Amino acid sequence: MSEFVYTAVVSILQLLVVLLLAPLATGIIRKTKARLQNRRGASVVQPYYDLTKLFKKEVVLPSTASWIFRFTPYIVFGSTLAIALLVPTIATPVPFHWIGDIITVIYLFAVGRFFVALAGLDTGTAFGGLGSSREMSLASIIEPAMMLAVFTVAVTAGSTDLSIIVSRLSFTPVSIIHPSHLLAFVGLFIVTIAETGRIPVDNPATHLELTMIHEAMILEYSGRYLACIEWASQMKLFVFMALIANMFMPLGIATSFSFVALAIGLGAFIVKVSILAILVALVESSNAKLRLFRVPELLMVAFVLSLLALILYFIIGS
Amino acid sequence: MKKQEYIHLLRNALGEILTEELSAAPNELYLALKPKALSKLPDVCSLLTKSLRGQFVTIIANDEQSIRGLFSLYYIFSLPADDLFIILRVSVDAQHREVPSISSSIEAADWFEREMKDWFGIIAFPNIRKLAVHPDWPEEVYPMAKEFNPRQTIPRVKGTFDFRHVEGEGVFEIPVGPVHAGIIEPGHFRFSVAGEPIINLDAQLFYTHKGTEKIAEGLTPQRALWLAERISGDSTFAHALAFCHAIERICAREISARALVLRTTLLELERLYNHVSDIGSIFLDVGFSVGAAMAFQLKERFMQLNEMLTGSRLLRGMAAIGGLRRYPNKSQWNALHAELATGRVEFNSFIDLAMSASTAIDRLETTGVLSHKDAYRLGIVGIAGRASGIARDFRQDHPHCSYPHLQFKVAQHEEGDVLARMNVRIDEVRESFNILEQLHRQYDHGSIAATSEYREASGHALGYVEGWRGEIVHWIMLDEHGKIYRWKITDPSFHNWRALKVAVLNNIVPDFPVINKSFNLSYSGNDR
């Protein structure tokens, strides 16, 4: 019985945290960026208002769009929610960790990306095609870098299961300052920037269609479809931050099932994600967007850092 | 060289085919080409540009059927060495409106010839591709001919844009506009790309054609000035001043020293806020939002300064024939220079910070290169020309306003990339601060009245200023009642749009917006 309660409570909490806090993280990034530009900026809860507004708005569909265009928002939203069940946020292990490991997470993201790229092509507009082609060519270089960064952590922790990685690290906090761990952190951070379409790889705030990557694919979306995609993007960024936060700084995460532990876990988690959000905003503010053909060089840095991390692990040992 | 020497030189080279005509302004030399020597037109023009180092400025077509029973074309060349304009007048028969094309030797004339075909029906074969009217405009309806009534509605015909199609494996077209994201004027672009690199760019402009030149005909200069301020919002004062210059030259009107200083001040203030704004926009387009935000803050300060001084952020309602509409009082004048001193410090620290952002500078270097050769070939003017090593600045070549009494350096860079165009702006902003400081000392709180009264006059003359984007040249002909008979506006954008097409070649599509912004051409000034 308690097994069932544990599963239900932690899973629901898990979903709620990701669903409800993801827009806040985006809000914090935007607010920080605004302050760095000497602007007052919109309130940190503005993304919630935006989503509410979009859900109320009418949907306009391009006449050329097929079912792919209409299904994609739900597929993206659904796959991101599924990931939310697998990535530990406030407690570990997550009840459904046996469903899939970190490789499942990576490929669930790939499913979402695949469909968004298809939907971009589906509208038949020049910008959609442009965005899809850029997204897919970047994806093919982001993926190896991401795999290597993640495997480095998996090797150091001895498992690809996210919950087990986080649990082990939280019991041996000293291993956090292991050099290979720190290098892998930087590698994964770069990958996060690239994967979630932030500066210097992509500019989520631009109005220039010709420069867009992710935004170009979703230009034709409106109303609740756009809300789903926007929300899913925010959750994707949030989940990536959760991954980094708990894989590299698992401090405070709830390892037992009690109210106090969960409350501490939630508090610690919010602090960690806020710090990461501010870090993302700092990176975005101090850099310009890279030339499209320079992005592989950046990802090569992530790749090499992860590789070094792996080598260091075998040389120094745990 | 004096005017007579030029005439002598041309006659020696070409024979007796040119006759001198009357000119209202001392630095304009009008030469009429004899009708039977029409076929020599390209030779005369290449002699002027190649041997005499003249620079092509503009072509003015004029329906003079009511004056001399024919059309006239005025080919204007600038001779910076002698502060002289040589204006070649060619008569065109009203029934057979054909002249030899000069754009095979002077490529800069290409768009001007196409425009005169679209608006006057004067054909410079083979340069007949539509430019200034859209494809749905019927053939043989020429909106600038005198018989055309601007109030009528013209039924449109079917037509499609005549784009140059590029074919081949993996080549596809990206249509952009005419409505763009953001606050940008309308224009339709058609990119042909092979993957990301751009292999051809075609543009359809003239969406913001307002018929300014046509509707001004028959107005008094005082009323047309109101239109001049609205040719291109970012160059409000420069255009209005170029207009005033032309009228003042026709009427031989002297301007008080105090008005000259203030006019120069306003020109430099216009340059200041536009350059700072462009620097910000360039940073914004490469995603360097902190740099952009800093520049836009500065721009806002300069615009508020404009408002403090003149009551208008865009310097509207200041220009007047014979002087200025209003004069700032002593406290406003001193406040201006106190503000400019702090603005200068802030600008320098902003540039220091922005130039240390290596990822931003990396995006600007080697992007959108306009080689010196291409810039020279296309007759590129203003900041775009100066960034490609063309030292062409009317402030120096044809000194007007207070510029003859000022010390300044013409900014020049050789690389021709986006960074060079930004560096020209940075140098010019710094130079503007110097100029404004000198003007502060020269300002004389004495008389503001023009030294001569306004009197109605007829005739024609050029009016020009170096606006922030480049040279702005107006040519005005007043009829016997002192009303406008013909007003030709040449905005630097009309010269420079073709540079954009060349500069984007082999660049990748996502770099187009920043290349475009580095030129920042005016659609409104181009389309008029």
C-alpha cells in the first residue's frame, strides 16, 4: 500500500513541479536578461500569463497543413511530460525509473524534435523548411556531444539509470568535485544551451525569421497549439536544468519519503534551478549569437570536454 | 580648374557638341548636348567620369513640353577637386523618347535609367526592366509626365515579378516580405540559395512610393518644404535642408552665420542619433542584446536632446527657407553642449565594452563584404562607400553650411564588411562630437535674420547636403510664378540598394539581416 502511495505522490509531485515551475524558470531567465540590459523587464510570472492567453486564443491553421501539424504539439507536450516522470527533480529514486534510463530521455527529446521538424516542413513555407533543415543538421552534432557528456556521468556513477546516478552521487557528495565530474558539467551545460536553442546557438527572442532555428519551425503555430509547444520548450529547458542540477549538485534532494524531506528537496531544487537560470541568462547576455557554421566548433568543445572527463576518470579513478 | 577650362577641355576632346547654358549657382556648369550629337552621350559621360574623375550623382528627367516642346534629361556629375557640378542636358523628342544608355560604362546610372523609363517613358535601351512601377502597372502610363493626373485611379493589369531565376540541384528560393517582422518598412526580397549560401538576391521595392515629386508640382516652395521633411523620417532635417538649399540658390538668398551654425548642428545631431541607433541595431541582429540595449539608451538620450532643442525628436518643423523656423535660447544651447559632453563619455565607454565582446565582433568581421572594386563600379555613396575605401563626402567635396569653417576628418575604412560599416559610424560619431564642440564656440547670439529678403524667382538649381546616410541631392525647377515645376529627390539609398545585392552574395542566409542593417537603407527615401 505504502508503495502505491509513494508512487502516486512522488509521480504527481514530479509532474506538477515540472509543469508548474518550468514557466517560472523561463521568467527568471528573461527577467535577469532584462536587468542586465538595464531594463525593468516583465514580471517573472509573465510566461504564465502568456500561456493562459495563448490557450484562450483562436487557432489558425495553414491550408496546407496535414494531421502532422495538428498532432505535433500534443506529441511534443506528451513526450516532454513523459521525460518529466524520468528525471529526478525533488526526490530520488523516481517511481517510474524502471521505465527508462537516460538514453530513453535523450530519445524522447528526439521524438519531439523529429515531429516539430516534420511540422515545420508540413506547412510548406520557406521559413519552416529553413528551420527544419537547420534543426536537423544541428541535432546531428548535438547528439554525440550530449551522449558523451551523459555517458561520462553514467560511467562515474556506474549506471545509466538517472535515479541511481543521482542517489549514488547524493550519498557520496565528495565525488561532485571530481575533476572529470566538473568537466562533464561544463560539457553538458554547453549541450543544454545548444539543445534548448539559447544564445549563442539560437536566439529565442529574435524577430528575424531568416536567423531563426527553432522559432522558424513553429512560426505557423497559434493559439493552444503554440501554447503546447511553448510550454513544452519551457519544460525541456527546465528538465535539462533539473538534470544538471541533480547530476552535478544533488545536495538537498529527498532520498526518503517524508513530508520534511520532500519540502527540503523542493526548496533546494528551486534554489539550484534559479542559479542555473541566472547562469543561462549571464551566458546569453555576454555573448552574441554564433555564426551558424561556428556552432559545430562550440559543440566540439563540449565533446572534447566530455572526452577529457572520461579519460580523467579512468586515469585518476573514483 | 575653372568652368571655362572644363568647357575648353571638353570641346577639345569631343568637338563642338556642347553649349553652355545659364546657371543660377556659381558651382553648377550646365552644358547642353546638341541633338544631332545624341549618340555621343555615352562618350561624354565616360570622359567626365574617367578622364576628369567626375562622380556620377543623378539623372533628372523633366517633361519640358510646355517650355521647349520636348523632354530634357540632366546628367549630373560631381567634380570634388573643384567643388563643381557639371550638368549635362540632353533633349529628348516627345514622340521618340529614346536615348543611348550610359550604364554600360557607368553602372551607377542603371537604376536611374530604369526609373526614367518607368516614370517618363524615356527608354535607354537595353535597360528597360521595370523598377519604379510594379508589374501590375499598365504599360505606357507614365506617372511623372505632365499630362498624368495624380488624382485618377489607374486600373491595374495582370503581371508577375520578373525575378532572375537560378536553377540547379539543391537551389531553392526564399521569398521574404513585403511585410516584415518588427518595425521595418516594406520591401519584397527573393533569395536564391544553395543550402545556406545566398547565390542571388532580387528585391522589389517601391511599396512606399508616395508620389512626392509629382504632388509637389504647382506648390509654393514653402508648402513643398512640408513634403520634404517627410521623404525619409530618419533624414527629416537633411532632406528639408537640401530642399531649402536648392530654393535658396535659385533665389540667390544669403543665410545668416547664426543660422548656418544651427543648421550644421542639427545635421550633426541627426547623424548622431541615427549612427548610434544603427550600431545598436547591428548588435541586436547578431543577438548581442546587452550592446544593443546600451546603444538604444544612448539613442533615446540624443532624441530627447533633439526634443529639448527643437520640440521634435525627429527635428521636424525646424528647416525654413532662408534660415530656421526657431532658434534655441542661450540656456537650451548650453544645456545641449553639457549633455553632449556626458553623451560623449558614455558613448566611448559603451564602444569600449562592445568592442571587447569577441563573439559579437566575430559575427561582424568578414560578413557582407563590399569590395572597393564593386563599390566604385556601382557608385556607392555615403557610409557604405566610405567603408569600402571610397572617400566621398559632400561635407568635404562640396562644402555647405558651416563645414568650410570646421576641422574634421572624413572617416574611411577599407575592408567593406559589416564591421567596417560600423567602424565608419563609430568614427563619424566621434567626429560629430568634435564638430558640435567647434560649433558651440562659433555660435553667434547676434542677428538671425537672413541678409536678403525672400523674393519669388524662377529657374533651377541643385540643393545638397551630406546626410547621415550619404549625399542627399535635390534638383528643383521653379516656374515663372515661383511654383515648383519639377523636383527630383535623390536619396543615397537609391544609389546603395544595389550594393546590398552584391554584398550578400556567398554569405549565409542568417547573416542577411545584419548585412542589411549595416547598410540601413531607407525604403521611403528610395521609393519617394
